[in-house]
Amino acid sequence: MNFNKKTLQKKIIDYKRFGFTLIALSTFLYLGVIIPAEGKTLVKIYMLMGGTVVMLGTSFLFFLKAIKYKKQLHSMEN
């Protein structure tokens, strides 16, 4: 993977932005779980929690990818 510095910087910014967006979305899904509502079934709660976990996991992967590219950028500068 031979990227130039500008491409790596853009990738780092994008992956961080994706990660924060997924954290925000998972927060809204979790709020849907904890706020009481009439007609909320157990299946809906499990679906919301499953979506929350999937989004948090994907966000974690995006942050790991950003860290990887940041280390790669740092090693290119030295």
C-alpha cells in the first residue's frame, strides 16, 4: 500500500468521521431502547440493541483503521 501523505491524511479524516457518525447513530438507537413507548415489543428492543452493537463495533473498526493509517503516515514522515 504505497499511498502518498495527502491521501493518508484524507483517509484518516474520513475514517474518524465515519466512526463518530456511527457512534451518534448508535446513541439514537440506544435511546430508542431505553425510552419507554407503548407497543414496543421484545423483538423491536432486540433489533435496536443489535443495531447499536453492530454500529459500535463498526465504529471501533473504523477508529482502528484510522490509527493504522496514522501510524503509517508517521512512519513515512520519519
